[in-house]
Amino acid sequence: MACCEFPAVMQGCDGAFTVDSSRITFGRGCLAELGERAGALGMRRVALFTDASVAALPIFATARESLAAAGVDVVTYADVHVEPTDASFAEATRFAQEVRPDGYVSLGGGSVIDTCKAANLYATYPADFLAYVNAPIGAGKPVPGPLKPHIACPTTAGTGSEVTGIAIFDLLSLTVKTGIASPALRPTEALVDPDCTASLPAGVVAAAGLDVLSHALESYTARPYVRRPAPPRPSLRPMSQGANPWSDLGCTEALRVLGRNLESAVRDACDSEAREQMMWAATLAGIAFGNAGVHAPHGMAYAVAGLVRDFHPAGYPPDEPLVPHGMSVIVNAPAVFRFTAPASPRRHTEAARLLGADTRDAGPDDAGEVLATELIRIMRAVGMPNGLGGVGYTDDDIAALTEGAFPQQRLLQNAPREMSKRVLADLFGSAMRYW
């Protein structure tokens, strides 16, 4: 969509948008470049963040050997929590404070990359934990200055954390997910090597891929940037700027790639081409939502994941209940897009077409149903649960889910329609089951 196709700028709203991203290297085998990249950034002592599962894989040895060959001293932290919490962020920060590295490397999924971001932040600029956490849950204090260089090496095709300034975690005291958002958190570089996803189980590929889908779909349908209030100063323009011409490029291509490759990537672990394409879609969508922002499905997901009781998904560690992030997002999505479609019917219909739906006879009034139907078809094809009921929730949980989601104003205010508590309660109710 060209700039001129966006609505006219409303009085008091912003007329410009900003594009930021990490430096990106993409391609099979590029993880081997890690040592040279670290050296070029002046790293001599590196804190290497990963988790126990990744630490046992050949890709971990590749990363360490590359760093060692470049003369970099490596100290490893392999205790990252699969779904980070404020407590696990604090443990990682203590490690970083003791090691005193001059640079960071993260090798893993979004949990690893986000934990590395948080450790870098709090070790560099110590503060009360809630100081940097998004308001209204935390104080939303600006990061005082630049952080130490960070090279992110994703091992899942999902979160896009390698190119965003966002770190997500569970706040244990409130049993809700929230996050820290600042351009300063964005990794300096990203090494996106599709070979790193070769060993992922199907359930992880599905959940991560649906997170990518949601990033692209939410950013594409977000409130347009020309409807966002102008910041007091240009330097205060938020990362969640709303849909804009740059983010549209990444969103639409990511949706097209997902429509052609997601099911194959989940179904066949040997389909290396499909998994490579999923990694590319994750990178595109990550850059897009890093500059446009997501909205209601993600805002609702934080409550879904935070209030989980006894759900144990296939492909994930069985030691504690969890709803994987991408799964916690997609179970809300059909209900949300039925509701938001009247705000931009053409975009909702176009998104459904890019994903593979037949939209030839769809009119503006059909947009929400066409997109929701295609999302439900994809959910079933890749083995997702049947809505919130499929991950253990009932109508009795709607009030608690609503209370958990409503504080996520950074996300909810990016939606194209108002997300009041009553609207959220209705959406959670509609998301209980789809088939």
C-alpha cells in the first residue's frame, strides 16, 4: 500500500513513521560467522545465553567454536527459562553482573533472546525491576542510554525477537505476561541461520509459525500510523507506530510465504525449503511488527499464558504447565479479526487471500468471516487446540482473563477498534471454541 492510500493525517496525529532494525545476516550456515561478527563489534569477553536444550545441540558447538576461533573469551549461561519470568530475568542479570562481559550473544528462541536483552539492560543500568517494565504494570522508565553489543542467533522461526526492542516475561506476582519495550533493547546484529531449526519438533514449529502469522496479520490490520497521536518530540515516537507503508511490505510478503509453507514445515521435518521459508517469514514479520506493533490477539495472549493451570503441549518440556506463546496468541485470533474487520475490510480480505483463502466473491461484510474461517482451517491443519477451551479455560475464567489482558494498553491501543473491558470479555467468550 502506498503512502497516499493511508487516510489523511488527523489533527494532533503523527504524519511520519520511523523504520528501525538490527543489522541482519540471513542464510544457511551463517551461524559460523559469529566469531568474526563479535570481533568486529569489539567483543573480547562474551556472555553466551542459551537454554539446556540448545546447549546439547551441534549448533551450540558451532557458535562456541566460531567465537573461540576469533579469540573471544566465552562464558555460557544455559539456565534460561522456557517461558521467562521476572525471577528468571533476575537470575540472568546476576550472572551478567558477575561476568562483566563487553558483549552478549543469544542462541535460542525468543525466551533466550529476551532474557539476554533483559540481562544486558539491568546489568548496564541497574534499577528496581519494574522501573523499565511497560506501564501501567511498571513505571515505563526510558532506558538511560545504549546497551552493550548483542548478537542474536534465533533457533526458532517465530518470535522475531532478534530484530525487535521487546522482551516478554511472566510477572509472577500478578500471574500475567508483560514486557519491556525500548529501541535500546534491539540486538545490534541478527544471524538468521535456517539450519538452526532443523531439529525442532512439529508442535514447536506450529506454535512459532502461528506467532509469525499473528505478527504479520496484527501489524497489517493495526491502527494506521496517521491515527496515532503525535509524540511530544520525534525522539519519543513509539515502536508500536501502527500500520505504515514499510511494515505493510513485510507483512504482506510474510503472509504470502506462510500461506505456502507453514503446513509443509510442520508436517515434514525434512522439508528444509519450507523451514527456510518460515525463517524468512519470521524475519520479515519481525521487522514489520518491530516498527508497527501488534494488537489485541497478543494483548489477550499474555493473560492466556499467565493464567495457565495444567496444559502441557506436545514438543515442550513437560515439567510445568504452559501455553506456548504462538498458541496463546492464535487461539484468540479468529474472534478478534471477526470484530476488527469492519475497521478495514479490504485489509482483512487481502490477508485471507494471501494466506490461501478464496476471496473472489467476498464483499466488505464478509471480510471478518473469511479471514476467521481461514485461520481456523490453518489451526486445525497444524494441530492447534480448539480455542481457549482447548488449553483448559472455561466461561468461568472470562473475568480473570479480561482483567489480565486489559493492562496491556501498549498493545490494545494499537488495535483498529476500541478494546474496552466489555469488548475483551466478549472476545474471550467468542474464543472459547471454534469447531
